[in-house]
Amino acid sequence: MKGRNLALLTDLYELTMMQGYFTTGAYNKKVVFDLFYRKNPSGNGYAIVAGLAQAIEYVQGLHFTKDDINYLVSLNMFTEGFIEFLKDFRFTGEIYAIPEGTVVFPYEPLMRVTAPIIEAQLLETALLNIINHQSLIATKASRVVWAAEGDPVMEFGLRRAQGPDAGTLGARAAVIGGCCGTSNVLTGKLFDVPVKGTHAHSWVMSFPNEITAFREYARQFPDNCLLLVDTYNTLESGVPNAIKVFQEMKAAGKLTGKYGIRLDSGDLAYLSKCAKIMMEEAGFGNAIISASSDLDENLIASLKSQGAKINLWGVGTKLITSDDCPAFGGVYKLAAEEDDNGNFIPKIKLSNNPEKVTNPGIKKVFRIYDKKTKKIKADLIALKEETIDENQGLTICDNNAKWRKMHLSPGTYYVKELLVPIFVDGELVYQSPKTMDIQAFCSKEKNSLWGEHLRLKNPHIVPVDLSEKLSQLKNRLIDEMSFH
Amino acid sequence: MKGRNLALLTDLYELTMMQGYFTTGAYNKKVVFDLFYRKNPSGNGYAIVAGLAQAIEYVQGLHFTKDDINYLVSLNMFTEGFIEFLKDFRFTGEIYAIPEGTVVFPYEPLMRVTAPIIEAQLLETALLNIINHQSLIATKASRVVWAAEGDPVMEFGLRRAQGPDAGTLGARAAVIGGCCGTSNVLTGKLFDVPVKGTHAHSWVMSFPNEITAFREYARQFPDNCLLLVDTYNTLESGVPNAIKVFQEMKAAGKLTGKYGIRLDSGDLAYLSKCAKIMMEEAGFGNAIISASSDLDENLIASLKSQGAKINLWGVGTKLITSDDCPAFGGVYKLAAEEDDNGNFIPKIKLSNNPEKVTNPGIKKVFRIYDKKTKKIKADLIALKEETIDENQGLTICDNNAKWRKMHLSPGTYYVKELLVPIFVDGELVYQSPKTMDIQAFCSKEKNSLWGEHLRLKNPHIVPVDLSEKLSQLKNRLIDEMSFH
């Protein structure tokens, strides 16, 4: 986001509301907004939050240029006073957030913005856009990587991504979620992550025949010689020609780096098994057999269960778009508002859809771990002033199933708070880790889940509870508002 | 794309292949690549091509900065000679394309790039990324707008889009496909399209009660007073409060602009009918009833058939992500290659998947219209040198069903060529129309289809044929390559 002018990356209604607050004079009233989501994508048991680094860049760079101002004036919708106000706009508030790569669950505030209402309102759309996108792709990548059972997975989707950012930031998120690298060179440059790739069909087609194309590729790139074998006929032509070239390389003492084949069409289970046999018979049993053809986590899991002989996976379209669930439903909701005495008054939104009723008040998230296994037992959304004494017993239930209680004895658990300060009084107080470090952190995070939570279908669910105080507050506000 | 450095927005293998061509010395050999797609998204009967304006900006701005070069050097993958070559890289070739907003069909070259192989290869990933994304969203928007049967449709999806570009360029594409405007202010500024929006739940929640929030909004924005009525209770609180405010506005002579309500949750059919009755009884039968709640073309069609009283649609997530089909499967394939004598030799790619076999040679697309109805009869993909004499009879068949023949008598049809020159010798020779003009053009384009082609499900299919010469060429090359 650096160097990009994104002040107008917002829904128009944020600006009309901002003018509304400006005109009433109450625009400096401090409010608290929560950014949270309601449902894990793709039927997953958790999500991986991502995008904070770009959200930070957005907030830091937030200002209206002369061009922006001129455009807003041209809309004939805004008052002179408000336009003047925008000229000096910058973010002066506080932001807490859950660090990138963390395993998160529905209804937990991923980000908590405390600022004058006129500032907090503006941030809504862009923060949602950035966090929704990268959390979606990081979560999808985590599923794909899980399905590959330890085989490396490469992100290959740039050409099918929803625009340049989707390709570039999506690849970043995919790496956070566990991909070992990406084909996207810009992502490699911007985020210092490994870039991967060898050749396409056009390379083969641009030579008089396949063997010549393979030979030339092997001559130039002997250290990373993955040959694409399906341009003409995988088993009759591609694999035999690849073997011939490997034999020639071996004879010349050049077969010292990574080498193998890539399958990009046809029945990958069948073709990989046949190719494996052919290569083993020729003495190349340790060759890489990579595959890339509309793969996703379900197809990879199926190929694995069929015993496909693939040990390197290139995943494109269905990862970079999160094909089966292309949106992460994050929302940004008012949770509290300062009154004239400087006290924060909790706010709630009711809805005809029960799952859309919000959690009121200034909140934080406790993560409760089992001391022995170091696995997550539960999360607890509580009010900001609440604490947990690890020397006391703790009873947790699932907020969706209050009868399912869990009693934790003193000394058997420990607690971590998930939200950390990012901006204080408009100043950045947080340094984003490097992308590969976020990937390593995310991998550890996933180790705090049981395999049953990581399962692709019908995963075991980590209970997320509301503290007793928060529950009472919520019920009280629901009662009050129902008679509104 | 202007001002953005996108040279590295590419898959790494484009660069390794470029170095490969560079090293063999054959990198100036001219080739022809076709950009085409194989299947309409969302089960549609056509697609709307979009993104050419951004593709042009990408090609025009294409160069490697010092930073790019340094990064590529740091990969330890490229030769000094090749790196030197990249420093002066620019596009010197020719591009033909089908103008944005045109109705297109599978296998038609949407773009044809003729250039030295080292240049044509680099363009692949970025062109696909840009054209795939915008064509996807323009096509989805066209479906949504069709379902709304003439009611205006607004694009509201920025917060759920896959990153900033997906929101901003996606909104552009949605407007091309027929949306009357977008909530995305940046899209409004960049592409001079209408921006829309009023207020969110947070506006209502930030006041002591709903009626105060509505009154203040009406006071400040009397000309465009759409009140969101579902913050607490749509029928018990929201709609009655809105009516009260409209009555007050009327009494004060302020009800002279657009006014009405927005429903954002609950059963939209039921709520809109109840709200309509309540507003009619209060004398506000002409109020706008807008709705926005996870809408897509199928839900809108269903609400329409249920007699929902909605006359303005705000469509977000499912449009901006093309939820049911989040990728447009465009590909970029080698079609011909210059030999040592400067003649173009047609090239073909076979595949284990029959639908992946390419059409060889330098091609163009004829669109054949019925003279009386001005509707499209068929498209014909032909070789570049072919012509059609409108004074002769013409026999067309569907390439997928060769037995289904169509005979056109002389004088009953007319023909248009779809591909127009964009770049010649590296120079831009085309001016992109304004986005709203593309929208108007696209609307005319859709008028060249029958309703049966526009239908959401199981649409009637426009036949796309290969010319006799192209068919023969393809069959000959398949025969030759099969014995490769």
C-alpha cells in the first residue's frame, strides 16, 4: 500500500456519515469499532488472520490529496466546512489487533479501533477490504497445505487472481498460510518470499520438437530442471523425452540439482503413477513429480488417498480466489461510544438475523491453553477490564451451546491475550514481522490445534465463550433495545 | 495501472523462459499469442470482455526499474547478458483486441499479440490477470442487471473484494456490465462513474435513538434521503420512524428529492411488501425501497418472482467476487511462429483434455448479424487472410456440433470483424472510450442477443464456428503432432 493514495478507497456512505457527524458537531466523540467475522470460510474450523501490515500502511498513509479534494468538491455533495476539515485529516486514534498468522475464531475482534467517530468511520471499508482478503487466502492456503501432508505447495494463481493486488497480496497471504513460495515475482520482491517457476507449454511449442525444447532447458537450467511433459502426449512423448534428457544429463555429470517433471492436465493419479514407474525403471526414482491442474485441498486429499505419486503441488486458481468461498465475511461494528463525561457507553446492533446481533462494549480476547498439551482449550471474549487468575479454576462454555461446560482446574491452563497495541494516539507502536517469520509463527499457531480442528470437513470446533460480564451486558442491552 | 510499476507482476517462469530464448539467440523471432477463454462463467450464455484500458496502461508503462533489476540480480538465476537486455526492455510489437463491453464467446481470441517471443512471453501473466478479472466481474454484473429487469443496480462490494484493485477495477467492470453506480469513491474518481451511498447502522447507533438519527440525516441530506431501517426492528421501529420523518419533511416542504428506505437483513420479500403497504397507507407510495443483503442474480430473480416490492438493488459480495464462479479461465497460447524466411508457421498445443487443444494460426473473428433483427446469428473464427462476401450465401455450423448447420442467404446477413488494432510497432493506436460510454456500448451489445441467450440458466447458445480453412489446418496439425 506504500506510496499509494487510498484515502478514497472507501464507500461513499462513510464520507456522507462523516459529514453528518461533522455537521452535528459531535465528530470528535470517541467511539470503539470492532472488526470481526461470523463464520469460518470453506467450512474450516478456524481462520488465519492476515493483512495487518498492509492495513498499517494504509492508516499511516491516510490523507486526502489535492486531487482527492477536487474530486469530492466536484460531487456537489459536501459542505465547505467539511471539505476544509478533510484537508488536514489524519488518524489520531488507537488500534489494537491480533497479529498476522494467528489462528482466530468467529466473533473475536481481530481489530479494535478507538478514535473520534469521524476517523473511525473512514477506516471501515479499507480495513475490511484488506483484512478480509488476506485472511481469506491465508485460511485457504492453510487448508491446501494441510491436505498436502507435508509436501511443499507453491502458489501459482496470479493469472486468475482478481486483479494485480489480489495476485500480489493474495500470494503474500498464501505464503503466510503455509505455501513454500509463489510464482509471482512482484510478491517475491515486495515481501522477500521465495519465487518459483520453470517453463510453460509455449517453451516446448517454440522449438521444432519436444526433445529439443527439453534439452535446451536442461542445458540452461540444470540445477532446477522441472520439465513440463503434457504439451503433446504425457506418457508417449513427454515422460520418455524427459527421461532421455535426464539420462543425457546424468551421463554428462550434470544431474546434480533438482530435476523432475510437471503434469498439468489429464488424470493426475494415473499419470503420476505411470510416470513414477517409468522413471524408477530408468533409475530416476528420486525425481520430483509435480502437478498443477485446477487443484484445491479436496482434490489434493483425494489424490493422496488414491496413492498418486506427486510430491510437489502447484496450486493456482482455486487458492488465489478461494474458489469455494471467495469472500471472508468480516464486518466492522460500533461497540461503544463516549458520553459527555468521557465514559464509554456500550452499544449493540440488533437484527432480524440473530447471528447479526453484535457484542457490545470494549472487549479483549483471552486464549486459554492446556498446560500439558499446549493446545488451545477455548477462547474467551471478555470486557477490557476483566482479568483471569490462572491460579483459580475457570469454567468455560461454548457461547453457541451454553450447556456444554468445561471446568479447568487451577494450574492446568495458561492464558494469553490476543489483541496487541498497533497505534496509540495515532502513532505506530508495532513493527510487522517479515512475511516468512509470520509464516513460521502461523505454523506454530496451527500446532496449538488438534488434528481434529484442522480437518477439512466437519472439523472439531474450539469453543469461544463470552465472559459472564459480557453476557450480562449483552442481555441487558438486548432487553433495553427490544422496547425501543 | 498508471504510475504503478508492474514489470514484475509476472510468473517467474516467464522470466526464465525469456532468458532461455535470449540465450538460444532466437529471442527476436516473432510469435503470435492468442488470449482466449474456454467456458462462460456462471453458466452464462456469453461473456462481456473488459479490462483493455488497464491492459493498455500496463503495456505502455512496461519497463524494469533499477529496483526491479536489483531484485532479479539478487535471485542468482539470471545471466548478466539477460539482465542487461532487461534494462532497455520495452514492448515493440502489435496487439489486436476486442473492445471492452463487447459480447464474446468461448475460444474467440479476445486479444492477439504479435511480437518478438521474448516480449510476447512477458505479457502473458499480467494481461491474463487484468482481462480475466474485469471480464469476470462485467459478466457477473450483466447477469445481475438482467435479473433486476430494469431496476437500477448499485455495486456495493468494496469491503469484501479481494484487495483494493479487486474493489476498484471490479467496480469499474461492474459499471461496464450495467450497474448504475458504485459505492467505491476511488472508482468514481478514477473512472468518472456515479458514486452512491447514504448511511450505515453505525450512524443510527451513534445517536440516542433511531428517530433522532433519521431526523438528523433527513435534515442534512434531504435530497437523497434513503434511511436504513433494520438497525433495531424493521417493521416495529425502522419503517414507522422513517414514515414519521418523511411526514415531517413533507410538512416542511422538504420532501422534494429522492427518499425511501433500505432493507439490509431479514426476509426481503416479506419485509418489502409490509413496508410498501405501510408507506402507501401513509401516502408515500412512490418511496424508494432498496435492498442489500447478500444479493445475487438468482436471489433477485427469486424476489422478483415473489412480487417483492424492491425497486433499487445494492449488490455487494456476490457481485464483486463473482461468488459462484470467482475466476474467468482466460489463457494465453502460442498460435504461430515466424520461421527463418519470415513466414508465420501455425502452432498447436495438444492435451490429454480435449477442450484444451488450441486453434492454430493467425486468426480473426467475424460476427454475423441477421439483417432484419440485427441480432447475432453466429461468430466465425477464421484465418487472418480470409474474407466473407456478404453477397454470397454462407453456411455456418456450431464447432461443437458440426451437424447443426445454418444456411444464410445472400443479403440476409452482415458481418463485423471484432478484433481492432491497439498497438502497432509498439505504438498505441487506440483510444479507450470513457467507462460510461463503454457501459452504453455494452448495453447495445446485449441488444444484439435474444432474451433466450441472456437467460440466467441453460441459455440458448450462439454458435461459434471455425472456418473451413481453419478447421483443415487444425486437423492437419493434430494429425502431424499425434505422430510426434
